[in-house]
Amino acid sequence: MMTAYSTKSDELTVSRTNTEHIAVVQEFLTKFYLQEITFLAHLNSVYSIYDSERVERMASQLRLTFGADHDINHVRALLDFFSDHSRQPQAWHYINIDQHLLKDAGAHHLEPFTIICPECNQYLNINNSNKTMVYISYQRGKILRGIVYSLMCKHQKSNYGKNNVPVMIFPNFIEQGNNKRITAKSLQHGEIVYMGGKYAYERALIEQYTADLVTNANSWMKTVDSLNLQAFNSEQHQEHIGDRRTLARMMYMYNIVQFDLFLGTPHVELPKALDNFDDWVWSAYPRLLTAFIFFWSRHKEVIGSCIGNKCSEALVVDGHQKCRRRVCKIKDIEVQTDLFEKMLVGCCRTPAYKSEYCNLHFYKNAKSSECITQTTERTLPTRSHFSRFKKSRTKKERNFGATNCRTSKERSDAYIRKCARSFGVIAAVTNCGIITTFGEIFRTETLKEILQLLTNCIKASGVIPKTAVYDDGCHLIEYLHNHIGKDLTATPAAKELAKVKFSVDRTHFRNHIDRVPSVPDISLMHTADSISICQQVSNNVSTAIAYSKDPRSVDSQDTSKIPKHTRKRKHDQVIDQQRNEPENLLPSYTKTNWCAQVKTILERNNLKKKKKTTTLET
């Protein structure tokens, strides 16, 4: 019964619940368990009142959940009774618990992933617990105060490990001494990830950003700005404004540890102090990069082919300059590799605060204390400057530039020394969309760095691509064949790379019209035989013009003595003659008829400009 005696007096207290309602609840308890009543009351708050089959749906859910076949009339009577909020006995509250406990740190807690000490196998309880106050970041920018509970074992109840260092068990790692030990079980524990410090992050937020990083161009700063804006627009509670540095550190730590565990490492040892994480990553970078190259270069063998027989048939190499960062302005750092005795790479360290130089080179430069220099006044270009630039550019376009290769990626040393940022990254991607290797560029996209990247990939994985695609492949293969065994060490990887055929994209084929195949969609194949042809084309344009007029007179006739108007008229006659020939009688792509071939290629591939351009003499 609901009546009770008061502790202060013998008077009988009055029940807060109506006796008739108590009798009805007792009647329901004879037909339903208490958990079934609360389950139906909760479903009653979920389904719409406009659903004509809501009672049948809830009875079906009750049957599927508890395995009890209740009368539909009993279910309807129970729902009708508890639907009236004026009655005191309610089986389900209608209070938003999350909103009610929003500012209560105890409601947002993280618990240890195990209660057993890994050293002495002792069971730990509340007497061994400690707590740490943290900020927890959720999706949509919500940041709340929370508590991280940990268990400490001093090995006092066991003879094993009495002299050992105490063990602290946290939600996602085990701390002992100056190290953190993370396993696959601890990393995947809970919906909140805590890696130390004062910040924890929702796992869904980490996975969402990881997916966005692969598919979208999202920076740390813009991501945090977006989260803060979402919190403002949706009125989410924020204990403080989100910071990009803490988010970036968590993303780096989580994904690097996850990748190391993915490679088969039993556990990952991290330094206890978060400030030492960068040094740990730098020391582990060669091992992780080698494992990355080996696994994804052989993903066809490890996890199976992704696109059938064409998986990993080609390797595409290209640079990406959008992910640039500030680097030290020391550009004359040399390293020695297995391929080159000396290779300029520049300093890769981040500059110190309010400086253009890193801490290592800060005191080596007299101008480092005056890193913010005054810029000289900029002189505006006059109209004559623009006109001279326009004329020179038009002249280059009208000349036989289509037979020259102008895809050199190297920049001048003066330009490189003025740059305070890196030059992005260079990556090698298979035709099935798998990144097999990558590297950061600190000076410029030089041929040495590309060769070093590809030879490292071959050496680490043992996989030799059948064909490779690079927009500057002509210069790359030329440099490789001309320098291997000289200033370029003839390593086994370099020898194998020299046998690989390189292709260029369709927008580059006009630079080598002597080697373009009959089908323009097929990329230009560079081999050792075509190196001399590429050089000869760029140096003998005048000879090609004379050859197009009279092939027999190349060796004997000096084209410089022919008047300009005569050479121009002869050129027009050759072009008109080739244009009027049938499709199947067009000349093949050989080293003859340069003018006709340029025009034919431009017409076949819709590359001809709208306004007419005249061919100038060389």
C-alpha cells in the first residue's frame, strides 16, 4: 500500500497518488511486466497520433521485443490510460534529459575500457578511480564539460610487479611511466575518444572529418569555423569556442595510431606528453611510410583486385599545390640519398613564432630578428610594358612552339628563396584511384624529387608499374637516361624505372607532334629512342620548315636566304594542299611536313583558335 508512517509522528501520511489510479496500475501489472509498460509508453511518444495503425504497430514491436502476445484491447487500454498526462502515475517522462543535464559535467563521462590491470590481473573498483575534467566536442559544434574516469593500480595486492610503475587505465589508452599504450580494443572503446590532455572528441566527428578530408578540400581553420557557425545557428551549447589546433592534433593522433594498428602492430607506444607527439611521429615516419607504400602498392594481392583485370595497371604522378604550409626560408639544405650524392630539398621545419626561420636556423641568420621587412614601392606597369608583353606572347604562340616542350616545372632559385611556403605535395596514384606514395615539396617540383619518389616506391614495394603517366614525363625520362650511371646512381630501382614507358596527357601531345600516334586519344609514349627526337625538334625548327617545302633540299639549301614573303607563300600552299587531301590520304605523323602536321592535329582535336594566326619565320 502507498500509505506510510511519518518518522516524526505517529500520524498517518496521505498518499500522493490516487488510490483508484493505484488499483488500475495494479491491474495492468497482472497482464504486463513493468518494463513492457515503460516500453509501450515510450513507443507512444514516438509514433504519430495521426497514424491510424499506431496501436497495431506498437503491439507488433512489443511482441518482437519481449516475445509476448498481448491482447490488442489490453494494449489500447494501457495506452489510453497513460496518454492522459493529468493522471499522476506516468510510465514515461516527457522531459528532455539531454537538454536538462546539458551543463552537468557528471552526465557527460568517459569510463575506462577495462577494469583489469594488464600487469597483475587485479580487478579494480571505485576505490582505485580518479577523475579528470575535460572539454568534449560533439558534432554541430557543441562543446560541453565532462569527466574522464581512470583506474590506478599500484600492484599492492599481488606479489607480481610490486616494484613496477603504477598503471593508469583511461578510456582509450593505458598510461605507465612516460608512455601511453594504445591497442585496437582501447582505441575503439566508447563514442567519445580521449587521447590525453584537456580535450575529448566525439568519434562521429572524427570519422566525419576524415571522410570530408578525402572527398572535399577542407582546412582545419575552415572546419572549425564551420562547427562554430553551426553551434551559433542551431543554438548549441559551447563552453568555449572551438580551436583548430586541438582538433588537428586529435585528428593526427587518432588516424596515425589507427593506421599503425591497421598494419598489424599489437599496440602503439606514444609519449605521455602531447607536446612530444610531433617528435614521435617524425621518428616513426620512415617506418609508417614504407608500410604504407608496401601495402597499397600490393593491395591487388592483399585485399583483391578492385576493378578487375585493370587494377594497378598504370601509375599517375602529379603535384598538388593547394596544401601548402609555412616552412623555414633556408633553401640550401642538402641531403644524400641512395640515388643522388647531393640533393637540394630545403628546410622542412615550421618557422618559429613571428619569424621566417625555424628554431634550428633562427640564430644562424642575421636578418631573422627582422623577419617582417618593409616592402618596396611597387611600380605600376605602363601601357608600353603591356604592349611589349602582348607582342612577345603572340610571337611565341604564332611560332612553332607546338614542336617544343614547355612543361618544365623547375623555378629559378631567386623565386624559390622568396617563397615562405612549401610547394605542396607530389603523389603517385594508380589508375584505380589508390595513392601508393607521396612526398612533400619544399623547393619546387624538380626531376630529382620525382625520380627519388618513384625509385623509393619501387624499392619499398618491389612493384614495377607497367606504365606511368606524368605531365613532364618527357623531361623526366630524358634526365633519367642521360644521367643514370653518372651523377645518378644506377640502383636496381633506377634501372627498372628506366624500362617503364611514360605517357603524357592529351593537352601535352601537341608539344611532340613527331611522336603522336594515329589516334589522338592515346597518350604519347616516351621511350629512350624518342629522347633525341624531342631535342632535335626544339633546335631545328628552321630545318623543318625547309623540309616541308622540299625534302631534298634540306642539306644543301640555307633557309635564312629565302625571302620572308616567299617562305610564307610556300607555307600557305603546303597547308592548303594538305587540307584538300582526303581523310585517308593525310600524311602520317613522321618527321616531315611540320606545318601541315601542326595544322592537322589542331583541326582533328578542335584545338584551333577562333582568330587566325599567321606563321612567322624563324
